Amino acid sequence: MSRSPYPFAIAGPRMGPKQFRLDFYIHAMTHDTLYDPIRKKDVPDTPEERVRQATVRYLLDVAKVPAHLIAVEFPLALVDAKTDDRVDILVHNFRAGAPLNKPWLLVECKAPGEYTWPVLQQQLNKYLQILTPNYVMLALGDAVRYFELDSVTRRFKKIECLPEFG
């Protein structure tokens, strides 16, 4: 297997936390919006937003990330003024004394069928030129992949799931 020139390589599917999707579908049936508990407002109900909000619920309920450390649609201009890109979800690592460009987790979410893993990898590698997260989570519809930064090689290695935040 050839090594990618990027610090991040994607391999193998993993099913995501589907149990967090049902409440969004019920809300969306009666509204054209979904409630975002981080931004504390209703947002348009789109396939990508459903993935994003299910991921937020997973982070809060399973990974036990405190809500005040989660940023949704985080503007990278806060770290690098030359970009106007936004990261879907970022979990800050302020508790560990880390600067803004070294978050605990970087999450990229995409609706099913809109993107492929290689396209998602390209987008992620662009973000990784600005940020150095401890973990990366990619959610492509119901397929989810998790990665951890290896402190020795400075490359990301696939892991089975995120650890609890702590």
C-alpha cells in the first residue's frame, strides 16, 4: 500500500450512531427546521444538517463532550485570517491549555450520496494545514470513521471509536 502524501488517510467504513437520527426526523416532519442545541436555534432541515445534528447528539450523549466546548460551523478565519472556510464541528481543548488551532476533535459531516471518501479526505487535508486536532471524525451519512493523531509519527491512525471526553 502506498503512503499518502497527506497526514490523513481514509480507509474502511464504520456505521455511525443511527439512534440519534429518529428525533430529528420526527421534528422535521412537523417543521422545516431542526433545533441545534449548540447554536441554540432552529436551522434548515437538510440531509447534511441531519448528519451534523446527529453527530452533535452523539458528542453530547456518548462522548460526554461538554456543550460549551463544541463549536458548530467554526470559522477557520479565527485561526487563519486568509481563509473563509468553516469546519462543521470543532471540540475545543481549552481544558488542556491548548491553543485554538489544537482542538480535541475536528468533525466533518456530509449528507449521504453527496460526497465520496476521497473528496472528503481532500477537504479535511485542507483543514489540517491550519488545525492539529487530537482526533478526527468523518461522518458521511450513516458511515462514520474515527482517527487519532499519533504523537510520534504525527500521522492519523484509524481507531474504532472516540474516547469519552475528559
